Amino acid sequence: MVRFADVDDSRLMTRALGSYLRCLVAAPAYLAARGVPRIPDDLKAHACLLHKFPTSRKFERWPLGPEHAGIAAELPRTAVASTLDPLICMAEQGLGIAYLPDFAIARQLREGILVTVLDD
């Protein structure tokens, strides 16, 4: 089994297979229609495609920094999924901004289907 999280069960053995980055992404058409967010507070006016962990039922935190911690609770829940594939598809279709791992969207980034936002 491959997991992308810390293991709380001490009976399990773990080994790091690699590392990856996550980034906020959207389709260029979405950004052309809705505008490019310049600061984290701008996300409150955007369609946000959120990941909810199936086991804990908690939403994945977006990397907004401690000074913007309150914004995370105010993000519009335009769509919620417990797996990456629907979030990738919705982002590609221009339905909003998603927070996704770089390895899952490498082709889309390379081909310009998705672009990163709020890189800082």
C-alpha cells in the first residue's frame, strides 16, 4: 500500500519513496474569465475545488501562510472531492482553482492546460 501521509499506527513500517510539491492551479480560461488572484484574500471571490480526506473528513489545508490562516475557513466550497482525479478534471474544465500535487498535473502544466497561481 502506498500512502501520502504520516502513519499513526506504530505497527506499520514506512519508507519514503520520494517527495513532491503541491500548487494552486487553474485553467487559463477560468483565470481569463474570473481574474487572477493576486493575494490569498482574493481566493474568497473564486470557485475553489477542495479535497476532503475520506478517513478524517477534514479538508486539505491550502498553503496560505499563518498570516492568512482565517481565509482557509472562508474559501468557497464550489466542489469537494475525496480523490484527485475529479479535482484535476474540474480544474482542466475551467470550473475553479484547485490545490494539487505536481506529479499528478505535470503534463497539464507542461502543456499549459493548467497554470499555477499565487506561487509566492
